[in-house]
Amino acid sequence: MTVKRYAIEIRGARVPVIEAGVVVAGSGAASLAAAVHCRRMGADDVVVVTDALGGGTSANAGSDKQTYY
């Protein structure tokens, strides 16, 4: 399967749609490792959905970030 992009209309709003065989949610270390693993296992249509690239827990962990928790 190849990634397909199109849009649908819902109540007058145009909504983008992306179809893929593998969707990975997040961009932290675990998510990106999962995406790479899927690709290495033969998936040719891996899509990473994220709010901010590198914004996962890995980027916000460490002794200098403990005040966030």
C-alpha cells in the first residue's frame, strides 16, 4: 500500500485524510524507533503523527526537568 492523501467534507469543513499501512503516534524516542523498525521490517508506508517533532517524553526527561512533574 502506498500513502494516499485526500480530503473529505464534514459539515462544510474540509478535513485532510491520510491512509497508510502503519501509523505511529508521537515523536519521542520510542515512537521514532518503532517507525524505523516497521520500515526495516518491510513497511513502505509509515506515517508519524505528532504534535511537535522531538516533543516526546525523552526530550522532557532528565534531572534538570524534574520540576515539570
